[in-house]
Amino acid sequence: MLHTRIGTGLALAALAVALGVALIGCSSDSATPGATTKPAAIASAHPPKGGAELWAQTCGQCHNLRSPSEFNGSEWQVIVYQMRLRAGLTGDQQKTITDFLKSATR
Amino acid sequence: MKAMIVGTGVLALALAGGATMAQDASPAGNYVTREEYQKLKGQLDTMKQEMDTLRKERAAQQVQLVQANKATQDRMQQEELDKIIDDMQKDIRENRSLLSGLRSGTTRLLIAGDVSAGFTARRGENSTFEATFAPLFLWQINERILFEGALDIAVERNGVGENETATDLTIANISYLVNNNLAITAGLFVVPFSTYHLHFDPPWINKFPDDPLAFGGNAIAPSSEIGVMGSGGILIGGTRLTYALYVTNGPSVITDDPNAAGSLDFDNFTDLNNDKAVGGRLGFLPIPELEVGYSLMRASVNPESFTKNVNALLMAGDANYVKELDWLRGTITLRAEWVWSNVEDVTYHPAGSSALRFDNDRNGGYATVAYRPTKADSKVIRNLEFAVRYDSLDVSRKAPDGDFEQRWTFGIDYWLAPNAVIKFAYQVDDKDVGEDQNAFLIQFGLGI
């Protein structure tokens, strides 16, 4: 039971650390001297993104980013479909990332 | 210029004509003196010199004009040539893309997956080399339908001490995209119970050579299940919500093995009691860099022949944070997952053993911190990653396999490519009941 409590405590502590660092990261970014103030419409945590930015953020959360030239457009279409299922992306996000990767392979 | 030359010539002829007339007039006494003759001759010589100069200038100008015309023609020809080359290159690219798309195995069917080769030296065991191969087949039928299939192939020693190639079907499903926010998957799929097997276990993604205890050989969390699932994502304001709900055959509880009674068998894909497992996961991304999730699964896990219905309830919490931070001059990864498993208390009567009854609560998980100096000046330094993991598994001491094991694993990875990594790790093991098994591990992981 003691170990259970220790394990639970460690898990909660890890979650708290993750949240804390996330908040620190956000606050440090926003406090960067000279940083351009974003318009209110795009200042949210998930602003509308271009394909490159969305690809880097969503795919980079789990693994290193592989070069767009590593696969052709048809292959990227299949890969991003599968990644949509794994990562819980919306259809619009899937299309945005696929379009970017297809354009980047040319 | 031409008019000037003609004018000068006319003047010269007029003067010459005048001189002749003067000589012709000499017999009549109206003669030209020697002085006048010399003067006229001097003027004629001067004009001749001027004409020669003008002829030379004109010739030089004509040469320049010809050269300029030639340069213009060359430039125009070069531009036309460049345009033709650009068009040809564009055609080549388009044809190459078309041909690549038509090539067998790539139009709709993509073969991916991963490979690993490793070495483990664990206290109390023979050190050994290991190799695994996990091909992944993706076949997109059309814009909405995808087939996904995967195998785990490994060389291992079986129960009677013989080496054999173990081949496990880990994924075989069909997905259909219903709309922007929903996909339906049916078949054998990776269960979104927590995220380790969903995202992090391939050897080119996992930062360590082995799996955490809760997700490894004696796992207390499912990996693949047969059933049907609805999943997707929803953008809400500035955040994203991910969800998955599924019904599967579910795990089964081991009842007849005296060494493992009470443990859940997640590799049994048939339903033993006609009561399906139900589960799901909710994920939330308040910012793009952070996802937190909660998973739940409820299942009846007893074999049909078992005397009593046995229910199991599994829960898990997970968090994943990845961000490149300027003040750290690198990328930090914070990752934690914890699983709680409760199997209803029942009395087991395994063959060759006395009756067993125990509090069947288990929990385990891991917390990882990794740092990669992605902003370092040196390429060698940028390719290094330092990782530390704490993991543990707590099983009731009254269970046949009861123990509390915790490990600290210290790893250094070197990324040869985004999908190729060499991992070195030292593991400090601590068990309450069994012998501690510190280990040294090396693994080369490659994503195909």
C-alpha cells in the first residue's frame, strides 16, 4: 500500500512537473523581450496554422520529424491518414499537413 | 555620320576641281602660285587624314554594333534554352511523381515499420543479443478507407529451450473516416489505453532500449485488442480534445497457472465469456506542446468455465510535454503514464496448487525526463540525447507473482538520423521480493 501511494505520488508529481514546465514555457515565451504582440484573434493556444507549423507541432510531440522528401506525395497521404487516427487529428488538420508534405516533396 | 562623310568628300572634290581649273587657267595668265598650291595641297591632306580617322571610327563602331547584336542574340538564346530546360525539368518531376505513384507497393500500399538490434546484460541472466522486426502495412483504399496491418517478428527461446521465430499479428484493422471529427476502426487495433503503445514503443521513438515494467513483459495495460472503435479530435476554442471509445473482446484473467493466477492476459484475443470490454480515452491539449489524458477500461475477464464472474477495472493517466526552449538551448521531453488495475477478488484453484485468494490491485507506470541540446553549435552535441526514467510495478505480495519492483534507467542516445538511433542505458533495479537485476542495455533502433 505504501508503494502504491509512492507510485501514485510520483505519477502525480510528474504530471504536476509537466504542467508546471508547460506553464513556465508559455510564460517565458510571452515574456521574451522584444517579442511581437500577437493580435487577439491569433493569440490562442491553437491559432490557425500553416501546414509546416502544424506538422512540426503535432508530429514532433511524439517523434523526430522525418524529411518531407523521404516519401512521395502518395505515401505521405497514407501516412498522415494513419497518424490522424493515432493522434486524434481533425480532418482539416489531416488535409493541411498532407497538403504541406505533398508540396514539400516536389 | 554618313552625311558628314559625303559632305567632306564633296568638298574635297570641289577643291580638287578648283585646283585643276586653276592649272588649266594658267596658260591664260591666271595661274596659281606655288604658295597657293601648297596651301591647297595641305588642306587636301588634312581632309584625307580626317576621312581616314572617320573611316576607322566607323569601322570600330560597326564592330561594336555587331558584338552587341551577338551578345543580345546569345542572351535571348540562353533565356530560351533556360526556359526549355525548366519546362523539361518540370515535366520530369511530374512524370517521376506520376511513375512513383504508379509503382507497385506505393500507390496505395505503403510498407513501413521498424527494426531493432540490441544487447542486454542483466544480472542473474545470460547476456544476449536480440533482434526484432515489425513491418507495418498501410493500404489506403480511397479517401476514406484505410487498412492497417502489422506484425511483430522476433527470435526467442520457447518454453522447452529451443530457439524459434515468434510472429505475432499485432494490428489488422480497417478504418473509415466518417467526417471531420470521427473515424470508425474495426478489427485488431492498438488500444488507446494510455499512450505508450499508441505512440512511444517503436524502437526509433522510445528513448530507452526496453519498455517500462507496466507496459512490458508483465504488462498491466493492454496493447492490441479486437473490436470496434470510434475516435477523433475536436478543436474547442484554442484547445484540442481527443477521444476514443471502443468495445473489444477484452483481456482474460489467468486462473489455472499457479505462478500467474490473477494476472490479466492481454494476448488472448478471443472473448471467453460473451461479455465485452468497454473503454475509452479522453485527451486534452490546452497548448500544442502538452497533452494530458485519462483512460478507462471495464471488462469481465473470467473464462466461461470459471465458477464466478470476475470483473476488472483499469484506469490510466498520462501526460506528454515536448518543447524546444531557448533558455535550455535544447528540447525537453517530460512524459509520464501510470496505470491502476483492479481485478475483483476471487478464489483461484490452479492445478497443482492450493487455493489462492488475494487483493488483486496492481499499479505501475513511468516518468521520463529527456533533454536534447538541439540548439548547440556542434552537430555531434545536437545529435545526443540524455534521458532518465523511473518506472515501477506494484503487485500484491499475496499474488503468486507479487512483488514491488522499481527501476532507475539512465540513458544516452545518439541520433544518426531522425529515424535511426543508438541507445545506451544502465538500469538500477530494486525488488522487494526477487533479486535485484541491474542491467546494461544497448539498442539500435530504426524506423522504416
